[in-house]
Amino acid sequence: MKKLLIASTSTLHGSAYLAYLLDELTVFFQSTETIVFIPYARPSGLSHDAYTKIAETAFQKINKKIVGLHEFDDPIQALKDAEGIFVGGGNSFVLVDQLHRKNIMNTLRSVVNSGTPYLGTSAGSNICGISMGTSNDMPIVHPPSFETLGVIPFNINPHYLDPLLESKHMGETRATRIKEFHFFNTQAVVGLREGSFLEVIGEQIVLKGPLNARVFEHHKAPYEISSGTDLSDLH
Amino acid sequence: MKKLLIASTSTLHGSAYLAYLLDELTVFFQSTETIVFIPYARPSGLSHDAYTKIAETAFQKINKKIVGLHEFDDPIQALKDAEGIFVGGGNSFVLVDQLHRKNIMNTLRSVVNSGTPYLGTSAGSNICGISMGTSNDMPIVHPPSFETLGVIPFNINPHYLDPLLESKHMGETRATRIKEFHFFNTQAVVGLREGSFLEVIGEQIVLKGPLNARVFEHHKAPYEISSGTDLSDLH
């Protein structure tokens, strides 16, 4: 039975890495001693070791061990053997590029579908959708494909940001970008504000956290949903 | 002799499409009667006809005719015959995807290098660089390559935005994104604020407009340059 926690961000403003999620993660990873961390998204260009250290420090607080996927000679076997998986944020292009080029995407999909608990934050959440086509990141490398895990039947837009009404900047708003996405793609998009996360248990998908989320369906006006909303039928 | 005008944005807040550039464009397109407009970037999903109409309305004010590249049976020949070219903004992924798939990128590079006057705004400016790797856009389609015209020896980040100091949003700042770009790419990046543009005459590249720009070179701290700065040696 699938078990995922798909979070908009790892970090809330002014608090430590993963701090706002630790209570939730204690329950979520109850039966997991060691979590395999995938550091490929390299936020700010961090090395895999340095990034893994950050995840390790956070998870020590709830007595979980972290081991970086880059430390294994056979990452595919490591994922098959994993008790739990955490994919951290950073640059989605770099993450997706690595998952495809190392032939890890299919294995990751398969173990998540088989029930290995999966935590994703930001780019690690973006890849749970059908494609990375609603990423906010800069295209600093060219992945062979934008296809991602598809372990939920819609796309995620992490760090969802409402239009800044006082802004004089003429770059596209997030909502305009997602509207443009829907000229070329049909899947729904869930804009997850920082502090929100989706909990997936089997085929049930529920919005959690203190905030509303914004849903963009193809050929429909965007709408708000409140925490606790069941999104299992969204696609 | 190359002749380009590479603008951060088509539109300044509160003013009409291209209004702030019209005086400049009157001089720039002095010897051009008809400009071929490339509408492929489709801002907000606009049809090619609708987008071409917007460009047409703006250029009527300075007595220039606009014809959309999509109106030609043979777009490659149309570019070879063009007296002037304007590539409008929108989504860089959609623009670059179309330029590659229609085999137009090489012809466009070739006519620009041969001296056909070229105006780019936003996505149309981004493609003047070596790659679209410093685009701000959402990856709504998957281009076969991120390589672009390379008619200037560095990359452009259009709509450059300084960090919002009061923001509590945890998404990456533009400067962090460009720093991540430099972990995988070595070319310099010029962050063009809205209202700035580069004027290219032959191999001379000069920053124009009322604002400073921000330059990001590989392995160097970012720095500001003032209007009038010659960027010909940047790479």
C-alpha cells in the first residue's frame, strides 16, 4: 500500500530544516529505522555529502538514521532494500536528470508503489506527479525527459505563491504559468503553499497542514481547497 | 554586421506593449519596412494570430508592418528574406521547442549573424544567449535541446529580480538559481532588469536603458554594471 508525504517545502521561514514536519514524520516513519536520502537535487549546488549531513541532523532529532543514496555501489538495489526514502529539494532539472540517467526513476516508482514510505519536499514532491512540467526551477541541465514518478495522478506545484498585488514586476505570475501549462497538458495541478503537504495512504490523497491549497484543473477556473480535503479523484 | 536589441521585457508596468522602446525602435528599424514576428512563445497560451496582432498594433505607431512567421508556407525562406525580425516573449520552453522542431534555430542564427536586425524581448532575448538555461519559465513542454542562438557569448536572465528582503517565501531567489546554474555551466549571465536592454552592433555589446544590470561570472562574486557599459569581452 502506497505511503507518501508530499510537502511543499522542507523549511518554513525562521525555523530549522524539516522542523515543522518532525511530529508528523515520527508517526510516518514509525516502523523505519534507516531512511535512504536522495541528495541529487543539490540545492545551492551542495555536494551530496553536505546535503545528506543536513538531512541527517534533522532526522537525528527523531532517532532515525539517514544514509545517502550516493554512498551505495548499487543504488537500484539500495532502493529495493530501503525501509524508507526521502527525496530532498533543490533543482528539479538536476534531480530528474540524475534519476533518468542513472536509471533510477523506474525502480523508485516501483518501490513507492509497493509501499516503501516516501517523503518528498519541494523538488522531491514535484517528482511525485506525472511530470516535472510545473516545476519553478531554472533549467540548468537538460534531462532526457520531464516524465516523473506518476505515483499520484496529477502534478504538484511546490512553494505555491499567490500573485503579489502590489508588484510592478512583469514576469508571469504562478497562476499564469500554470495556465500556460494547461495549453499543452491536461493533468490537474495542485499548488501547495509552504506549510502544506499531501498524505497518500494507498489510493487516498488528503491535503494536510494549516493552509488551503489551490487546484488548477484543465478547462476549469482555479479553486481553493481546505486542509483535510480528499483529492483521491483529482486527475 | 550583427544588429540586435535584446530587451528584458516587452512591457513596463502601467504602459503599453513596447511603448518604452518605440523611440529606440524607430532608429533601430530605420531601414526596415516589414518585420517578421515570431509568435511561438505564446504568452498566456495566446494563438499565433492573436499575438501577432498585438505586435502589429505596437509597430503601427512607428509605421512598420508586421507579418507573423506562422503565416508563411516556408518559414526558413521567410527568415532568409526578412528585412527585420522580432521574437516576442512568453514561454521559453515552447519557443525553443518550436525553433528546434521546425529546424529554424540554425537559419535564425545565420541571418542574425549576417546582419538582419533582430529585436528580442524576454524569451526572445533569452534565446540570444548560448542556452536557455537561465530562463525563468515553467517547463511546460520538453524541447529536444536547451541550446539557443549563441549570437552573444553569454547567457541572459530576463526580468531580473532582486531578492525581496521582506519575503518569507522559501523558494530560491534569482541569484541562488543563477549560482546553481554555474555549478553546471561556465558562461557568464547578465541579469537584465525590466527597462534594460542590450544593443549589439557587430561584436560590440552595450547595456542601455535607465538601470544597472547584474553580472554573474563563473567563480566570481556577482557585480553591478551601469548603463553604457561595454560587455563585448564578457563570456
